[in-house]
Amino acid sequence: MELRQLEYFVMVAEEGNFTRAAERVHVAQPGVSAQIRRLERELGHELLDRSGRAVRPTEVGEAVLPYARAALAAVAGARLVADEFRGLVRGRVALGMVTSHNFDVPGLLADFHDEYPGVEITLVEDRSEQLTDGIRTGRLDAAIVSMATDERPSGLDVAVLTDQAIFAAVGRDDAWAARADVPLEELRSRPLISLPAGTGLRARLDEAFAAKGLTARIGFEAAHPTVLADLAARGLGVAILPESVATARPDLHPLPITDPPLRGCLALAWRAAGPVSPAARVFLDRARAALG
């Protein structure tokens, strides 16, 4: 008994047709028929009923079919394990990320693809809440998410990538350009330039205002901190930015937010428990090393 005989038998049983089965296994139809006849002679029973328009398993064939499928699955599993040990990881990896960050995700994915071309990689952008839900449900293997410094999403493990203060920033000609800092409550008197609702930085801002019974006055929204900084530099309001962005721009005056000070972090998140595919396990190791 040979594996190819079992494979051909399963294909014909599934297709109900020798020609279509032969096309699936890329073998001439007479070759498929001959191998199944040899299998039948070895077992001493006909496995397929060829009398009708569609080929169907006989009673014996129906009984043999689950064992044939199990044997083929076992061989495929053995090959996968062997490939993993040789570093030839196959499978699928699904990564998610928030919109605004400075990590070289394209470079990470390209390097991984170069080393493991057999792995299918997908990437989606979304809000942190949707990304963490995607990890819990198995739709995603990992994601770069935004969260409060002391936050740890339930059911997930995280590796913190950045943790920094959230600043206000104004143009150099702004009336606040001589100030050393700004209390949160005073920010409500000015139009704010912020990332959209649902992003991590905006969530920290909205939470802080809500804790004081206040509402932020959002004048402009943009999806990337650089655009926020550009708008503030042109005198259009007060930008709410990560400290690293606010302090790096020579055309901005950075203002630490006080009462309370705001902080936020970006983290790589993945499921804390449950099955992890070999491809996802290798990718997570690479991502933690590259992003961390």
C-alpha cells in the first residue's frame, strides 16, 4: 500500500470523477485508475462503484475512507513538524497595528517574508480595542496597540515598545510659547489638534477630561502626529502629541501637561494562552526582537 494510492482514492471519492481527481493531483487519468485498482487488489475489495455517472465509494470504500484521510493527515503533520525543525515554517501570520506609530513594520514583514516565503502574511490597521478583540478571537496573531501606561488588556501578554508623556505643543508665536507647562483644565479654553477618537493618545486625553467632568474642544483631527505638529506650528491651535514629537520640532514650543500629567504607551500584544501556530510563534520572536 502506497500513500499515493490512498491520496488518489480520497480524491476520486471527493470528486466523484476520475478525470477531475486526476487534475487535482496533476496525474494522467489512467495512472490514477491503475493505482486505485492496485489498492483494491491489495485490500481484496472494490472501493469505488464505477457503474453510475458519478463514481461513489462502495460500502467497503466508505469504511476505508476515514482511515485513508487520517493516514494522509498524519503524513502532512509529520512533514510540517520536520519543516519547522529545518526552519521551513509554513502557515499564516496575521498582524494588526494602530495607525500612528514610527515602527518599521514594512521592514519587519519584508525580512520575515524573505526568510520564510512559505508563510502568508496579512496586515490590518484598526483601533486598539478592535485589535485586542481580534487577538482574543484568533483573527489576529499579534498587534501593535496603544494603551495607558498601567493598563494590561485581559487575556493578552504585552511587550511595551514605547512609554512616554503626552505633551501639548504650540507654535513659536503663540501666546503660550513663554509658558513652562499647562494644566489640563486650561486646555479646554483652546481649540485642540488631536488624533481621531479611538486612537490611544486621544483615549488618554478624553479619559483625563472626563475624570474632571470636562469635554475637550477638538478643532482639528488628523491621523498622524506629524500633521498635528504642522497645524500647530501654523498657529491653528494646541496640538496634543507624544513627548518625542513635541520636543523634536524646532517650530513648536512643547508644554508638559499637568494636573494630571498624561502618559501613554505602545505595546506589542498577543494571546496569553491557547494554541499558537509554528509560523506565528517564530514571527512573534522576531517581532519582539525587532520592535523592542
